Amino acid sequence: MCGICGMAYSDRSRAPEVARVAAMNAALSHRGPDDSGLWADDSVALAMRRLGIIDLARGRQPFLSDNGQLALVYNGEVYNFRELRRELEERGHTFRTLCDTEVVLHAYEEFGDDALNRLNGMFAFALYDRTRQRLLVARDHIGIKPLFYSYRNGRLLFASELDALLQSGLIDGTMNPAALDAYFTYLYIPAPDTILRDVQQLPPGHKLVLERGNIRVESYWEPELDLDPTWSLESSAERYTELLLECVRNQCVSDVPLGAFLSGGVDSSAVVAAMCATGGARVQTFSIGFDDAHANELRFARLVAEHFGTDHVEEIMKPDAVEIAATLIRHFGQPFADSSAVPTWLVSRLARRHVTVALSGDGGDELFAGYTWLHMARNVHRYRQVPAPVRRTVDAALGFVPSSPMAMKVRRFSRDSFLAPLEAYRRRQTCFDATQRARLFQPDVADRVAACGVDRFREHADRASSLDYDNWMLRQDFVMYLPDDILTKVDRMSMAVSLEARVPLLDLRMVAFANSLPLPLKLDGGISKRVAKKALSNFLPADVLKQRKRGFAVPIQRWFREELRSHFQDCALSSESRLRGYLAPDAVKGLFDAHVARQDDLGHHLWAVLMFEHWLRYAESIPGFSPALP
């Protein structure tokens, strides 16, 4: 695992500014504390920070081909590298290390860009071909590993994290109004956008090529639904078990200590079960909880740990929420407000005291329909069949119900039935809806947002317009929420403490299998993850499989009524707050007052406001960088 960065010019007569690349690389030291390297030639400079996992002595980068014509910096793990290596050896290639890095380089030598679809793993890399004067930058199929880039005036900058790009001193601070709108809508910014107009995220399954003075970004892979009606619950459960064991076994390859996150949910428990089934050393597992009954899953984690006899480590946390808010934002480099980043960071920090690699259960909800909002969206879709006059009467009656968090949820359900299906589903994943955002933004900001006309959610939806509603919802989660929220959170928070997090459920074989299953094998009635639960019924305690779905939660509602109350007032409501240039102070205060008075649970809204304020303060701390709307 590494952090990578680099600079390249479309004009080969311009030499890269090595000192700036070195500054970018230094900003990635937390991603790779074990080693660093920098290579420059012609108009290209490549750099990396290494966290040693496999072949610790010989896996240094940048990695050069035997003839010196190829140079590679690579972040990630390719789990089928041994099979690919054997194939390449049969084709005459010779190897001098045991690393997957060298396999990636030889695969490019043999297959060119087609090598990308032979790699099964998580990766982001940059490969410079001196013979062809061509730079290839690529991101893995699912978007497990990140890659940011900026191309202005013939100069390409790229890095694993946005903060590294900012440390180059070459990034313009003009903000992207569409990204600001998306942030307050979803609590994250969907690719390819970032909060900055001149910086993009390379989307999952995409490559960037710089050659002959031109740059192009192309897709090399997209998820495809290939339903197989012959699957039964029994046969699919058997195949799920086979794949789970294979995928976990492949991802347990490591020359350093390895363990697993264990929340006690179905997916993390499945990964731990498979790790224990592979044999070998006693599995190490890690869990955290909070001193709040509503944000504590430790009972289920303990149950699984005891069931499998793992070497289990847990901690009850009472974190300093103020300190955490300021700490986390630098690692994201832009506004990000999924509050589950907090426990992800805490459990990563706990695990790093014991291991260098941790397996996670992320991806199971998206593949096998685990989210509660899918049920809610389906229920809204059914309720829409009730005649509109009846629904309007019910909705009017709900207006007389005294205000409370539950009353607000019922009203939202009722009003969602009057929206188009796409918009109703969007509302399930929306923090600030369109009306709330119109009140939240300052008038000039609202005007800039309205002028953008960018809607990444709809763009993804339009590419899958031929799917039925249920499979469309699943795909929407997979291509947007998974990479831009879940995997972003896991990567930044684990790498913040120099821990490699692996996600075996997102092995491409498991993805293809999930995309072959008819919907009733995933979601039927009130039962989600049917095939997974059927398969795991032979391995996991029944209570784990029957538990209510919970997120990786923090006591966010309580925090803003207690621990974070005064900090929010001092930080976001004061006359010194930076966000006053973007958000209407009266609207922000209205949210805060309603939450404190328990008229509604608005902790996630307030967290989004607070993290935006912290990002503005972080941005101010970067020399020569000044964020502002166009």
C-alpha cells in the first residue's frame, strides 16, 4: 500500500519541478511511512510513499523495467498477481521480486492497457512508457483506491489525496459550485468532481492517458447486470460460500501482521468466519463502541468473536469530538460529512497498534441489498399506487401532528410519494433537500449553484435507465455511494494511521456473482441479503443474522446537544465563522436551535455545516491557497 503522486507536461521540452513533487510526496507520508522514492526523466516525475506489505526488502518504487523504458508508481494490491505472474512467465517474462508491483509492470509490457481488465484488486497507478512518451494513470474497477488530478496549461498533477495536490502550490482555489451543492445534498462529493474547479477525481474503472500533447480520460470497465434465472437460493448460497472463502483467502496474503474489523454486522462477521476457516494463526479482530446505547454494537461483535475464538480487542470510546472534526478533514482534503468516518478512524487507530493490514466487510450491502433505505424506497413506490387524492388527504392530516423526529420521518415518507421515482430514491440518500439548500445558501451562492446544471446522480441514473426500479437502485448505490462515500471513508481513515484496509467482498468474482442473481435472492419482502444469510446460517450465530440493520454509528444527535454544542456555537455561529460567506447565518442558527430543542434530529445536518467550516479553516492554512467561489 502506498501513496503516489507526480507531475507531467504535455510539452516534452518542459522539465518537471522536482521540488514541488517532493513536497506533494511528503504530504503522503502517513500512507507510506516505510519508504519513499522519486524518479524524474524527460517531462515526467513520479513519486511514492510505501507501506511495506509483501516482499519488504525488494518492493521499492518507483519500479523500473529491466530495460529502463517503463517506470511505475503503484498504490494497492492485486490479489490474482500469482496467477498472472505464472501466465507471464509462460510467455517469457522473468521477475526479480515477489511483488505484485512488478507483475503490473510486466502485464503492461505484455498486454498494454488491456492489462487493466486482467487485474483483480484495488489499485491506482501511474506508468510512464519512455519509448512511446506516454503516461498511463489508472484507478481500479470499483474505486477502492483514490486518484486525484489537475490538468491546466499543459501540466498534469496527480496524487492519491487532494491534500498532496494542494501542497504543490500550483492549485487554484476556485471552488466548484456544483460540488458544494452535492456535498450538502449527499454529505460527500461524487466523482469526477471535487470541491475545487480545477481538480478532478479519476472515476472508478477509468484511465487517464497523456501522450502526443493530448490528455484523455476513458472508461475501461463498468458493472454489468447479467441475471441468471437458474440460480436457486440453495445453489446461490453454496456459490456465495465458495467465493467468500476464496476471496478472503486471497486477501490474507501478507508479510506483516493481519487482522479484521469486526462490527458484529453480517458482512464483517462473514469475513471473520472465512478467515477462521482458512486455518493458520488465530485471527485478530477489532471493535469499538461508544458510551451510548444507541451507537454501540459491541454485543454482536463479542458474540462473533467468542463463537470463533478470535484474539479480540475492543475499546469503549468517549472521543474528543472537537479534536476529531479538525483532524479528519485534512485527510479528506475536501468537505466530507459521513459521520461514520469517526468510528472508522478510531477502529483503524486501534487495529494499527496490533496489525498493518485489516480486512473489512464493506461492499456487502451494495452487492446484496442490505440497506434499509432500499426497503423504504420500495415502500414509497408501493404507496404511490394509492390514489393521489387519498395521499393528499393523509399528507394534509399529518400537518396537524405535533412536531417530533418520528413525525418528520412520516411526513417525509408521505411527501416522497408525490415525487418521481428517481427523486424519491434520491431523497432517501439526501441530507439537505432542495428546499433546505435554497434556504441554507447565501443568495449569490444559490445563483451560482443554479447556473451549474450538473447532476451526477442523474447522469448515473440515465446510464442505467433500462433497468427495473429495484436493480436500478442497487446499481446507483454501487457506482456512486459505494466509491464516493464508503470506500473514500475507509481508505482515508485507515491510511491516516498507516493501516491497509482490504475489502474481500469487492473481489471482482463476487461482484460478477452478485450481478448474476435475480433480485428475490437478494431482497424479498422484509428480508435483505437473502443469499448471504442463507449461506452464513451454517456459520454465524442466529442472533447476528436476525439483528436489525445498523450503520457504523456515532452518537451524533447527542453530541450536538452536549459535547459539540458550545464548539458549534463558537465555530459556526460566531461572527468569525468562515462559512458566513457561503451559508446564511439565520438558516444555520435555525437548524441548531431546532435540534437543541428536539424538534427534529438534525445532527447530520449540523455535522455537514461544521465539517465545511473546518475545511475552510484548513484551506486557509495552506500557503498561497485561498478558496473562493467563481
